Amino acid sequence: MLPIKETLCLTCQKAAARLASLPATHPLSKFVKRASRGLLQRHNAPLHCIFHSIDSKVDDLKAITPASRNPNATNPFTISIEESKMLAKEADNNSNGNSEQVVVYTDGSGMEGMIGAGAVLYRDGVRIRSARFLLGEDMEHTVHEGELVGIALGVQLAKMERIVIPHIKISLDNQAAIQGMENVSAKAGQHIIRKIHRAIDKLRNDQKHRRELVEASDNETRINRSTQITLTWVPGHEGIEGNKAADEEAKKAITDGSSTAATLPPWMKDTLLQNISALRQELKLAARKSAHNKWKSSARYDRTRPIDETMPSNKYLQITDELMRAEAVALIQLRTGHIGLNKHLNHINRADAPWCPHCGEGNAENITHLLHICPAYNAARAKWEGALREKTREPVEILGTKEGIKETLKFIRRTGRLKMGREDTNGRERE
């Protein structure tokens, strides 16, 4: 969980990104565009402040409409997702032996901070042609967007075929991208899905026109069946040649750049606008980095670094997962030194003197005194040292490991010096 300042800032930034992606038909669009230009000299509205909180350029965000297309329209393709990897591999093997079928493998990939997409077309099991496209940096685009661009490349390769094709199969290893092709709701990447639908419609019309030409030139030839287009899931990294080739093309787009313009859809000749999902990821990473830098510059970091240099991290969450709330509070107090002992209480003007109530003047009551020195807790300390032995002299052991934390909290509870609730018969705490 981020500190409150970073959390509030991130909330404002996400709101700015969401507002910036509104379509021009939205009632707020005009005011959002005006507010995103910058702060006014006087009388700034909340919209001005929200957009001032974000450093990224929101003008390049692609607008998201309430629906990507008519929700009542019939999809120009079918979807096939097998129940298991084995069945998917068998279906793929059968399709490669079908002479009436063209199979296009597509993929999207992220590598070296960039996003690329690739597609490879096979006919009768033989590789015919391929295409690749470099979307840009992963701060502006996502791998999911790369998967969608890969599908668009696959449709473009199929359109380049000059023969009648009864069945076109587009295979990829991302089920989310396949299922998203049927989704009409407002979401990032919908503009690519819309372009894919239009391209598939045009592909089907082109195939229909070719069938009519074939029938007109040969009266004995009748092709009654329209071209079927299927989006199919294939398991990734399972030795499927086409899937591997598409992955290589996607990575090649990152290292060598996009294919020639002749193999790309016309809309790919322009720079793709920034994806709002990628922007949200960038904002979240920036907020985490800011919080981490502030933590490292604080005095508390110097105290906790010998115990756990990675804090705050998932490691701390795993350690405290089995602790009750008061125990977790006591642990962080022991780590940071912000604890209800007289040395700290006197420092914040909440105690008259910093001295230990048992040892008297000249003996400051701090964590070291409580754990290792004060004779009033010798009985509790003996059990603690008996359980951990020489580990009690190492802060990283008593406050950085599950075993050490468990025994140290038992010791603190036995002293009665800090309020930690009461234990029930199962060893769990009662508030």
C-alpha cells in the first residue's frame, strides 16, 4: 500500500487519464481539453489541479467510446478455444494438413522496454509470407495491444492472398485477446478491435468477389460456401512451429523494426496513439518509485536497513501475514524506534523523563534497554534467550525472521511493558 500522499496523487493522475480518453461527443470533453492546457493565473478549477498532477502527455491518449461497434451486429468470425492444450495441438495439426485452409499465426511480445507484433501465413503447411510491426515503448503500449496488432497483421496477410480461400484460421496463444474481439464495451485497445472487424469484413467481401469471378469464368465451378474466418487459441511454448515463428517475428520487430509498408495495413503507417492501460501502469510504477525514494531518504530507513533492506516489500507482508494487528504494530515500532518507551515518549513531549521506570535516572528506556539490559525483565529474557540462543544479539534475526519475531513478541508480551492485547488458548490475540 502506498503512502497517503502518493495514493492521492495517483488517484488524481488516473482520473486525469480517464478524462483525457473521453470521446469528443462527451459533454465534458470541451472542458477537459481546456483544463489540460495548464494552470490559470487565478481561480483554477478542480480539473486544472487534476491535470497539473500528471506529468505525462495526455493529449496523445486514444479516445475510448462507450461501445466499439454496434452490440447487435453479428461478428464476421467465429472463435475456437479448446478445453486443453492437447486438444488445441491436435486441432492445429489437423488444420495444417487441410488444403482448403490458410493458417495465420500471430503474436505480441514485450522485450527491452519495447512492444512488437508479428504474423506468419502458412498454406498447405508451408510458410508463405510474414509481417511485423513495432508499436513503441512499453510505457505507451501493452503486450495485449501487441496481440491485437498481431491479429490485424494476420488479416492483412490473408488479404494479400490472390486465390479463393474457403477457410482462414488465425491462431494465437492469448485467450484474452481472442475473447476481447467479441467485447463491445469501453476499454483500451477498442480502436484496434474496430479496425480488425472492418478489415475482416473487407476480406470476406474480397473473397466473395473472387468466388464470383471464378464461377463466371467456369460455369461448371460452383463455390456455395462463403469464406469462414476463425480465431483459434493455440498453447504457447509447446513446440508449435507457426506459433514459434510468430513469436520470433514479434521479437524481430523490436530488434529490427517494422516490415515494409506494403505488408502493413494503411493505418499502421502512422504512429499509434498512447494506450491508457500502459499509462496507468507507468503512473503506478512512478508512484511506487517516488514512495520508495522518500522512504530511503527518511531517518526510519537507516534504522530498518540492517534488519530488512528491501522494506517496504512483499517480504514484510509475508512475515506479518500470520500476525495479529497489535503484534504487527509492535513489530514495526520495534523496527523504527517509534515505540511507547520513555526515551521516545520524552522526545515527542509525551513523558517527563527518558529514564527506565525500573532502573531510574541515567538509564534511558529504549529498545536496547528493554530487550537486553533491564533486570526487571530477566525472567522473560531467560525464556527468550533460551529459545533463540545467540540469535538474540542479531537485530536481523530477532526482527527479520519469522522464528525471531515470534519469540521476540512473546518476550514483549511477558514483560507487560507494551499493550499488545491478550492471547487466547490458540495463541491468537484478542483485542
